[in-house]
Amino acid sequence: MQTTNTSVLTRRVRISDEYATLPYEAGWAIEGVFFIQAEGEHPDLTITAEVSPDGINWRMRAQATLAAAESLVDLPIDRFGNWLRLRVTGATPEATARVLVHLNLKG
């Protein structure tokens, strides 16, 4: 039987520039899914899952787009080592976004 865990990485944060969640240690898991929600109007957002061996140095692993007409997107990830975070780009001071990020892990 596998273990699952869902964590809130970001809750209703208003962003107006590039944004990254804090590093999240997930070495016990074998797969995960980021769920990114936007509340209200927002521009197209580029969502990037990043992996790291040490929580300091990051590499891009997977990417998705949360279109302005959508409010929820998922981003699956596997074989990621120990540290994960999510980067969100596309918001500007003129076109902000309020985002929520959940990470569901299974292992």
C-alpha cells in the first residue's frame, strides 16, 4: 500500500512578478502532482516544476500553462529526487494573479 500526502505550498498569494514556492522535501515519494489554482482574473501563467539535489540549485523538470480563461491546472511529476518547488511566471504589476498551490505526493 502506498502512502499519499497533500500539502498546501501557497495559499491565496497575490503575485505581480516571477514567483517560486519554498523548497519542499519529497524524497520518500515516487510521484506527485502539483495543482495550481488562480482566483479571479489573471493573465496566462507559465507553471514550471523544478527539482533540486540540495534545495539550492534548481533545474526545470515539467511545464504547463494556466490560460487566462482557466482557473485550475495540474502538473504531474515523477523521478524527481529529494527537493521540489514550483515557479510561476506571467504575472505583472498591471496583470496580477492570486494563486493557490497544492502538492499531492505518493510513494
